[in-house]
Amino acid sequence: MLIKITIVNLETEEVKEAHYIETDSINRALDMFDDDEFTDVRYRILDEKEEREYHAKKLGSVGGSSTSKAKKKSSANNGRLGGRPKGSKNKPAA
């Protein structure tokens, strides 16, 4: 099961960090985090849809992060020519 663990500051209710952990035991996952008197460890078990979305996001970020030598060279050449024209429909993915 995939569990989302969130570390929350008790004074401000501000989320300090969030972790996704694949485990078969909630207690084992919670034991990984030190107890601190100023923080609260909260967890939520993700349902199947949320788990699929999490893994899809991880795969998508890995797949789109590489830049080939040809892409770098093309980008540099386009920059020397003034870059992408204003109003161009070929905008980069956000």
C-alpha cells in the first residue's frame, strides 16, 4: 500500500514535509520518523486511483526531463536567431 505521511508544525499548522512511502505496515512507516514535541505526524492511505496518479506523475517527470545534445544545439541556434516568435502556437509544455 502507498501511504502519504505529512509532518505538521503544531504551532502554526504548517506542513513541514510530505513523504510517500510504499509499505505493508503503517506502524513501520510511522516509526521511520522521529517524534518531536513540536510536530505531528499524520498519515493517509491512498486509494487505487490516487496511487496510480502518483506513479504516473513520477514516470512523467522522469520521461520529460532529459535533454539531448541535438535539442541543446537547436535551442542555442534558435536563441541566436531571436528565439521563438511572439504569439507562436508552439509554446513549450509547462
